Amino acid sequence: MKRSICVYCGSSDGVDPSFVELAYQLGESIGSSNCNLVFGGGLRGLMGAVARGTKAAGGHVTGIIPQFLLDREQGDGDTSLFDEYHVVETMHQRKHMLFDKSDAFVAMPGGLGTLEEIVEIMTWAQLGRHQKPMVFASFKDFWKPMESLLSHMSTAGFIHSASRVEPITVHRVEDVVTAVEAGWSGQAPKQGTQQQDLSDKL
């Protein structure tokens, strides 16, 4: 049975045009690795790019989007891109369905929605609700401030059950799926100062 990777990312292009290309490349990597893509169902920005990349590589694409975001995130995009397409009523339903359908989570560059989604997944891991791999795709050090914040929280004594909160940070698009697969096999490496700081709290 194929495993599914959930990608959280921006519904806009952002200022740096390379992020769109990297999103497309990540999609290609997911599709060519015989994995499924699960994402927020938008066809604009990085969301649309990762979905198009996955489909171009022959991958299976599942989109999940709330009704009220259809116009904003999908626009007049081609829904034939999707193998599965779910329109739900609320953001909470979207997030729970993304979780239920996914075996790993990757956070690409994005805004408040992307941040909120990956933090919630990390919180659920801390509370023992799952052991699915979590990866920060920190292209051009996008997630470096987040890593610093997590290290600060840990040092201050506010991150507990630290062994459960171990997102892997990668900086190259070609390393994302490899990190996810290592997490599935239980061999994900401890990377960066954040990982060390969290481990020190055990």
C-alpha cells in the first residue's frame, strides 16, 4: 500500500520565485518515489506547484479544501489534476482529514496557515497522538527562525516529552522524501541544534 505525504505550504507564490520551482520539484520527488500527495487543495502558489509536480511524475494527488476557500485558493484551476478531491465545511475538518489521510508531514515555506498546521501536528506528537515523521523543508533557511524559537522554548522548560517532538530539518529539495522515508524506517537522523537541545531535555 502506498504511503501518503502531506505537504503544508503557501497558497501564494511569495517574493522569491525559486520557492515555486522548489515546490514543483518536491512534487516530482513525491510522485517519482511512489508516494501519494495529500495537501490543502489549492491550485495557486506553492500549493498548486507541488500538486502539478506530483501529477507530472505520475503520482496520486488528494486535495482537501473548505468551501469558503474555493475561490481564494483554487480560482479557476483545473480540478482534473486531482485523483481525490474533498470539499469540507470547516478548517477543522480539513486539518483532521489531512491528518487522517497522511503518513508524514512536510512544511514548505508559507504563511500563518502553514505555521499553524505544522505546529498543531507537532503538538499532537508531543501529546502522544501520533508518531508520523515531521519535516521542515527549510529552503534558503526559511524555517531557521522557527528552529530558534523551538530551541528557546525547550531551554525555557516549556517543551515536554521532547523525544516526541523531533521534526527533521532539510535544506535541499532532494533530501525531503529521503528524510520522510528515514522517519518511516525509524532511522531519521537528529539534525541541527534544535534536535540536540530537545534531546537534552529528556
